Amino acid sequence: MGKRSNWAIPYLIFLILFVALPLLLIVVYALQDGNGGFTFDNITRFFTDSDALSTFAVSIEVAIENTLICLLLGYPAAYILANKNLNKSAVTAILFILPMWINALMRTLATAELFNVMGFTLGKGTLLMGMAYDYLPFMIYPIYNVLLKMDHSYEEAAADLGATPVQVFRKVTLPLSMPGISSGILMVFMPTVSTFAISEFLTNNKIKLFGTIIQENINSSMWNYGAALSLIMLVIIGLTTLVLGGEDSEVEGGTV
Amino acid sequence: MRKVLSQAYIWFLLIILYAPIVFIAIFSFTEAKAFGNWTGFSVKLYENLFTGGVNGGAALILAIKNTLLIALISAAVSTILGTVSAIGIFNLKGKKKRTIQFLNNIPMINPDVITGVSLFLLFVFLHFSQGYLTVILAHISFCTPYVVLNVMPRLGQMNPNIYEAALDLGATPWQALRKVLVPQLYPGMLSGFILAFTMSLDDFAVTFFTRGTIGLETLSTYIYADARKGGLTPELRPLMTLIFTIILVLLIIINVRQERSKANKTIR
């Protein structure tokens, strides 16, 4: 061996240049004023900027609601798909990820148009429905993977020892599927907080989320404030990952 | 009873999930400019799509070409970089291994907007003029981790001695890589490539921040600009319908083949 471990060196340099350094630059720009001097103004500005603060609150609220909706709808689906008695074909599972190959913006626009035709007013309700539609596969897939690999003899043992089906689920299946649930939450919650464009399309520009505020600032050359908002976003991401246990929540590389 | 209820639930979700796609498909067969208006059956939009069309079709076709080119280059480079790196990482130990794996996980966990903004700041910082090259570099940076993740398990399943054996028998490291490692790692590389290609195709936020001001449009940025102007280019409807149909057919073929090869194995 020895030598072959050197094969990782080019990628390590690449990662430092294109992953670590850019994140560091977010911190650097966030703590600079327009002339490159050190300042905390960009951070304090966020806490006095009522527009940004309320968008932030709305984003967290929508993200929590969306994650809950996806979990409530997605867990039973993952459970059924992974259960050989209830679902025999692997194709049904694939059908759930297939829509992801359609451009997300196009899908979202079609969803918004469908809501329009059905006579719904675009607003909070349609935002939550449309988002659940976009992110449901990200919740189903990790839970499905964990349930599929689970050793079912634990459930059988619990049933043999007299547990009712509800007890088996609560005391055995649910705890064993926790890694899938936490990576599902991670994969739904974070993109929802930071999403931009999608929320505008689904609410006819009535509700914007945190990602949009970041984009607006960067695009109008307010790089330092944009970087500061990104830094706040990064802190939220760091906290969420820590809470959900970053170690076992690694994203599963799916095969087609 | 449980089975019927379960199946009903699954199909209920699938119907909701597919409703917008079916909606696009239906309205791809009418000429109306506004999405949701039915002005009678017509394949005019399909014709427009292939002939360059009337409704700004040339820009759309250029956007499609850009999207495919960027996805192809990014996925190819990511697959090579990711495979070589996976071999390296696999042979690393301890702290070094954990550090590089941690860095490798960041682009997958990071939301697109953060990745986009951070790379935008990088290119500004380095005074690198933004365009095709920066978009491709950005795509490689978020695609490669998926290749690494898909190749690593293959390395674990492989007998580590056969590479050494090839070297002992006089193969150069390059020959050993090509004739021994690549054939063994091929399935992982292929699924990594497909995943990278898909991620690149579907990306919007990262492209949006790293494409600069040279007027580079991919399908996603084109759709975004289109929707902001109000009113989507009608030709997008047949395009999406075609993409979806092609993917559906491909997946069905792959699955039927897999089922068949499984069946063959059990017979033997």
C-alpha cells in the first residue's frame, strides 16, 4: 500500500481549494466592510434588519412544517415499500425517485400551474403542498434503505415474546429506523430553509425564503452582507447536523 | 386488507407525485402559449422543438446543448477524479482518512445556495472571470463526492491482493489500474457517473452563482429567467415530456434486464 494512498493527494488539494477555501471566504467576506476592513456590522445588521429576520423566521417555520409533512407521508410509504409482504416489486420504489429526473424548477412551475387550474389561491398552503411534493422522495429514500437492510428477526423475536404489533413497531422497528429518519430530516430540512426560486413560484412571489434574500444581496453586489447571511445559514446547518448526529447521517449514494 | 390499504396509499401518493408531470405531458399536445390553456390537439410544439421553432426556440436549444455539455464534462472528470481518489482514500488510515472524508461530505450536506455563494466568492477572490470553466469546476466539486461514495464500497468488496499480484507479474501501475482495478470498480464508477450526470443536469443554484455575466444559460437558468419574465416558453412542455419518457423507458429496460439476469442465475 503506502504509495496508493498518495492517489488521494490531488483530490485533497482540490477539496481544499474548492470546498474548504470557499467556506472560509464566506467567513472572511462576512466580517469585512466594503473596503476590506474588519467589522461585525454585517452580522449586527441582520439582527436589526426586520425584513431579513422575518424571512428567516418564516423559512425555519416552513422548513419544520415541510419536514414534518414529508416524515408523516413518507414513513408509511417507506415502510410499505420495504415490506416484502405488502410490496413485491422494486419498481414501485423506483417510481418514487423518477420525478427527480425532471428539472426541479419545471416541476415546481407545473405544480403551481396545476394549483391555479384547480382554483387554489397561491400562498402558504400551496407552498407547503408543492414543497412536500418536491422533497418527499428525499425523505422516503433513506428510510426505505434502512428498513430494507434491517434484520427482521428482531421484530419476529419481539412478536414471539408477546409484543403486540404496535409495541413491535414502537420498541423495535422505529428505533432501528432512526438513522434513516435523521438523514431524511437532514435532506429535507436544509434544502427547504435555503431554497430560492421555488417558494416564489409556488406563492406567486408572496412568500420568500432565506435563500432568496441571500441571492438578492449577492446579485445586487452586496457581497459582504450576502456572505454574512450565508454564514448564519452555515451555523444553522452546523447545528442541525450536530443535533441529528453527523456521523451516521452520511448521504447514501443511490444506484439507478 | 392491510395489503389493499397499503397499495391504495402508495398509489395515492404516486398519483399526486405524478399529477404535475402528466399535466405537462397533456398540455404539450396543444399550441396554446399559456400553460393550462387547451386550444385543441396539435403536435406543433414538438415540431418547433426540433426545427428551432418560433418562440425563441434557438435560445432554448442552445441552453439544452450547454446543459448536456456541462453535465457530460463534469460527470466524466468527476468519475475519473472520484475513482482515483477513492482508491487513495481507501488506502489511507486514521486522521488523514477522516479529514478527507469529512471534506468529501461537505458538498453533499451543504445546500446549493451556500455552495453557489461560496464558489462565487472564491472566483471573485481569485479574480477568475466566470463562465463555462467556472461552472464546470463548480459542478465537478459537488459531483465528485458522489462518485467517491459509490466507488468506495466496491473497493471494500475487492480482493486487495490482485492489484499487487498484477504488479508482481510485471504490470506497470497504469496497466494494473486499467486491466485490474477499473474492471472491478466499473459498476461503482458507472452508478457514480450517472448520479453525477443527474446532479449536474438538475443543478440550478450553483450554476446561477458561478456562470458570471457572459450570458451563459443552462436549462435551469433558462427556465428561471423565463418564469420571471412571466410565461414559460411553450416548447419546454414537449421537451420535459420527451426527457421523462426517455428516462422512463431506460429505467424499465434496465430493470427488466436485471430481473432477467437474476432469473437466469437462479435457473443455473
